[in-house]
Amino acid sequence: MKSFAKLFLFALLLTGGARAAMPVPQAPAVKARAYLVEDFHSGQVIAARNPDQRIEPASITKLMSAYVVFQEIRNGTLSLEDKVQISEKAWRTPGSRMFVEVGTQVSVADLIKGMIIQSGNDATVALAEKVAGTEASFASLMNHHAKRLGMDSSHFVNSTGLPDPQHYTTARDIARVARALIAEFPEYYQWYSERQFTYNGITQYNRNKLLWRDESVDGIKTGHTDSAGYCLVTSARRDGMRLISVVLGTRSEEARADASQALLNYGFRFFETHKLYDANSKLTRARVWKGATEEVDAGLKDTLYVTIPRGRYKNLDASMQLRKQILAPVDAGEVLGEVLVRLDGQTVAEKDLVALQSVGEGNFWQRIVDEALLYFE
């Protein structure tokens, strides 16, 4: 294990880890009820305040609504070309509007743009009814996917974010669905960067001010009600590093944009993200007892990224720990140990080492020999 760590550190030095360390100041003191900024690839939280406090999400809700719609398209139960009959309920939904007309048919693609770019409540309800029959049934789908994504502090009762005591989430949960949208649906995520959309002769502009201020910003969603305040979920990409910021409960459109910009600038200025290992690449070989083969390749199920303060790359230390005895049969994907990455003695990443192939039981002779060898282990 020691040789692995030494080789890892040697590789870090060769790849330019010698930059001077940069002192990291406290995160900006933005005025919001809750906020969180994290790296998209590593999931590392860079700064947060009240990230697990239950919050009314307003139209940030539409991130989850979009996620459900995109899942239905991927599953083949919905297509962008499908036409949706606009119900009176959708037409009458209060709040921001796409201005669809009751009784008309509108394509799914146009309704998605109306939901994302214009934040149209009417468009969102129309999509919910198309997917699940009723908005209440659609909310059940939202809760199902939220649970699957690990959003354990969220509960949705509608598709739009209109106020309801039982409709809530947290900054951490919002970051989860934002990451899932970007990672799973890049072909649709591009709509979040569009600055305007025209439907029925009416042009409306994206309310995310940072799309005009910062060319690295490419999404994601605004929200506002009197009770929720002004909210903004933002993502930006600079030099291959992507950050997601969640700002909830500010006093104005300008305040939410300023707070989001400050958090993004802080994250990009003082932190850096590195890919250490690719998914399914061999990191080591593990001894397999009583198996058809004596060893199995071990690696990671997912690509491993770390987010650390700038200039500290050379100070990373990595080690592996394997199970003491690994007995056949071994299934591909079975956990064999773990990889630990530390900085100044603190764990910054911890991932399971898994078998990259299956190993069946050995023949009678192999099992007998290994049984004897194990006796002396």
C-alpha cells in the first residue's frame, strides 16, 4: 500500500503540483436564509449556510419537474414532438405564465422552454398533466425521484412551487437535483442558458441576471414568492471546473444575483478540482482465495474527483485498504476495500474499491491448496 501512495505522490509532483498554496479566507457573508456552493464533479461543499434547513423553494421546484419530464422522454413515454392539450386548470394557474391558451395544443418542446426560460406555471402544469394525468399524481412522481436521488429532506405537492405548508426542500437537496440534471441530461440542460423565448407573439426574458453578467454561467433557475423571497440556483464552468450555487431567501432579484456571483467567484478563486482516477480502471490486484484465478483487478465504480484549496495538490496523500481475506466466488462490482485520499491528515475523498471482473470458485485441487495456505495466514 505504501508503494501505491508513493507512486501517487510522485505523479502529483510530475503533473505540476508545485504551485504555492493560496490562503483560503472565509466564504462571503451573503444575505440569504440559506445557501450552498459545491463542485459539480466531486460533490464537495465549498461553503454553506443552513444547507439542511427546510425552505420553501418557489419556482426552484421546476428543477424537479423538469427532471421528471426528462426521465419520461428518456423512457420513451413522452417525446418533444408530442402535443399537449391545455386544460383550464393549467391556463388558470396563477403566477408567472407562458401565456398558453386553454383548449389549444402545444408541443412538449415549447412547454419545456416555457417552463425553463419563462418559468411559466401554466406550461409546467400542462406538462404535469400530460405526464401523469393530474398534477397531484405528477407530484408523486417528483417525490419518487427525489427519494431516489437522496433528497430525503424534500417533499413536493405541486409542480410549480406555489406556496403550500407541505411543499419544501433544502439547499443541499436542490444541489442534488441540479447535479443530476446536468449529469444525466446534458442535451436538455442547454435550454437553461437561453436568455429569451417567444411564444404566441410574446417574448419573455430569462430572469437569471447572471446569464448576461458572466459568460461562464449557463444556468440554472430562478424562483420567487413573497414568502420564499428571491432564490437562484446557478451553475458556471471555468477552466474545466464546474460549480453549482444555491441561494435561497434574499430580498431582491439584484441581491440573489450578487450573492450567487460572490459565491461562484469565491469557489473558483480559492479552490480547484482534479480527476484522480477514471471509473473501471485497474488500480491494483487483489488476492482471491479458492478461486479459478488467484487475483482480480480492483478499481472504482465511478470516476474519483477531489476539490481542494488551490496550490495544495502536491500535499495529497492516497492509500488503499483491501479486505484481509477475499474468498471466491467474487462478483464484478463486489466491494473489496476502499481508496482514501487525505490532505493534512483529513479525508477529502473515500471510495469503495470494487472487483472489475467476476471470479468463480476454483476446482477441487485449487480449493484444497488454498485452504491449507489459509491455515498459515
